[in-house]
Amino acid sequence: MSKYYEIELPLKDEDIKKLKAGDRVALSGKVLTARDAAHQRVANILKKKKKPPFDPSGRVIFYAGPTPSRHSGRLIGAIGPTTSSRMDSYMPMMFKLGVRATIGKGPRSEEVKKLHKKYKAIYFVATGGVAALLSRHVSEAKKIAYEDLGPEAVLELKLYKFPVIVAYDAQGRDAFFH
């Protein structure tokens, strides 16, 4: 039976150990957004033996590209999860950089599922199709890298009780049951 947790970020080892596939979680704290283009730039920088312009170590990466706000007083517009499998080829690199968890939507490759177990990491899924509602769980947003990528720039967001489900846990369990 799944459980419900409210977790303050950054993720701690004890958080990762207790989370099981299927658990519902409300995340509060800072995450980074990064999609395909940002991951590609990080890969290119690492090939040149340089450091990326942000430190992903110990962080949660949210695969999202928020839209600009259309309402006064709102930090961002809609922010929904992007299909995570598009970032699968970058996961070995991101885990080696110290990423603790990712947020996206949809199942991932069998290799990435195994990497979550190897690196004791979590894959959270957020509900797609409700991006306008999810933006209400963001209390701060600032661009930290690759501003020229527009909505694919790397942002640091402060979340407040952002609703997710544990899709892959650190023990190798899978909530997708495929």
C-alpha cells in the first residue's frame, strides 16, 4: 500500500531509503529545471573537461520548461513535466554529477531504471495535462544557466508541496508495472 510523505529538499539519504514505488509525495524546496538542450550543453562542456555553469550534485532535476506568466503577480505560467525518456541517454552523466532524483512523466528505459538502483536515486512523476495548476506550487523562480534557450533555460525553482508520485525507487521497484 502506498504512503503519503511531505519532504523538504534537498533529499536526504533517509528520505530516499523510505520512499517506495507508488508513494505519493509533496516536495518543498529547491529543484533545477533542465530539458534536452540543457543536458546536451552539459554533455558538451564535460567533453571539454570543464565544469557546467551550475552544480547538479545532490539536486532534483525537473524536466520542464515553464511558460512565461500571463497573469500579474505570478512567477511563471504553466509548468508541466516533459517526457523523461528523452533524457535517458544523459542519465549516466547526470548521476555521475551527483543528481539524486528527477521529475518528469512516463516510463524510462530498463537501463535508466537500473541506474536508479545503482545510484540510489528516485524518479518522480508529475501529472501531465495540469501544468497551469502545478505552477501554483512554485514560490520562486530564477534563471541560472543557458538563458538563450528560452523556456529550456536552467531555472532554480522553489516548490511548495509540489505533488509527485515515486515511479522508480532506490531499490529498483517500478510503479508502472510493465
